[in-house]
Amino acid sequence: MTPLLTGAIVNAVALGILYGLLGLSLTIIYGAMRIANLAHGEMVLAGSYVAYVVTTQLGYSLLAAIPVAFTLLFLLAFALFAVAGRRLQTARDPEMASFLFFYGVSLMVGSGLLFLFDADARSVIFQFQPISYRVLGLVIPKARVVAVGVALVLVPALFLFLYRTTPGKALRAAVMNRDALRIVGVDVERLSLVAFSVSAGIAGVTGVLLALVFPAFTPFSGLDYTITGFVVIVLGGLGSPLGALLGGMLFAFSEQLTTLWIWQSAGVLAGFLILVLVVAIRPAGLIGQAEWKS
């Protein structure tokens, strides 16, 4: 195996974990509420700007930005749900209503970031010692190792929440039949509030971690994160946490290997081509709803 191929595989694994975390936060809200959060990328981007403010403006450690980003995005989602959550869920067409509402939210958040930080590209300041590791002839930045390490702590914690706690099990049950939950006395509105707020908080944390991996970001970067998130959850299967991780890995490997073997601009194109093939062959995604029945 050549060093270039080994490096591409290492990068794909790192990005796949972060893409999976991005998709995981998005699939929680879609699976539980059946609403399309088109502002998800802007929420991720807001987490990156929180990291920028905490490190550059306030001078604190980058890791201190993680709880700050989670809290701020959690509160933002709480406020948004209080304003429109119930109406979106009881609308005649919840998907279309959420599409229009969150498209407006994405414009609002993006415009707010543009107003506060201008259109210039920003990057976070972090000082890790050592700066990089050398493994099997590869130079791996410590920032990327830290980002993946935090993600590897968050992902199992989320799975424990979803599979070992009562609210998590209720969220998974909401994917299958929301009406049945109401019949047995579950407060679906409160459950949706938890799903939406936790999803936004995770999106904020993901933004902090992505700021470690990608060198710069602008107020216009949110759309890329939104597209990536939806590609990941459609690849893996809507409403499937495990599918989100699998879809993130598949998208990252297609992107990195295509960049290595063909040309750089073809990386994202390869991911979209795989998406088309998967949807054509298996519309429910690689795992789909079958994962919930286990």
C-alpha cells in the first residue's frame, strides 16, 4: 500500500466519523419529527464560529468551546421549537412546512453570521503539542486526532442515549409510529422538543470539531454542511443512527479515493453518484428502517 493511499484511507476514516456525527444529529430530528431542517448546516457553522470566538477573541482553549457551542445551539433550538415546533408538526404537510420555515431560518442565521463576522474566511486558533504525529511514514495533525477522539466519545454516548435510556427508546419508537406513542401516554411534543434541542446541540459541537479539520470557514459554508448531512442520512437510511455513520463513511471514502485516483474536484461528484445508485437500487438507504426493528 502506497503512502498516498494510506493517507487517503486515514483521512477518509477521520472525515467519515465526523460526517457520521453530522448525519447522526440530523437524523435524530428527522426520524422523530419528520421535519427537514434546512438550517442544520448553519447550526453546524454557528458552532465553528463559537470556536472562533472562544479561541481567538476570548483566548480560551478550543475544548472549552464544546460545551459553549452545545449550550448555545441547544437554547436556539429550544426557542425555535417554542415558536414554530407545534405548528410544523400539526401542519397538513409537515415536510413542506418545515422546508419553508427552516429555509428562512438558514437565511436568518447565515445573514447574522455575515453581519457579525463579515465575509472574510475565519479559522480557529489552537496550540497542540506536539503539532503532529508521525505514524508509518504519515504525518497526522494532532488537531485532527483530537477532533476524531472527541467524536469517538460522543457517538457511543449518543447510542447509549438512544438504546439504553427511556427518552432515547421513545425517540426510536417515534420513528415507527407517533400515534401509538400518544395512545400509551407519551408526551410527543416534549419528546420532539428534546430531539430538536439535542440535535442542534450536537450540530454545534460538530461545528467545533469540523473547525479543527477544515482550515477556514465563511458565513456561506452552511449550505455545504446541510447538503453533506442530507446525503449521509439518505445513503444510510432516513431515521437510522447506524445508517448515518455508515453513510458518512461511504461518502468520505468515495470523496477521498476519487480525489486521489482521478482529480480533486471529482471527489464530491463521486459521492453524489453513489447516492443516486443507492437510491435507485435501494430507496430506503443501505440500512433504512430495518435497523429500528432489531
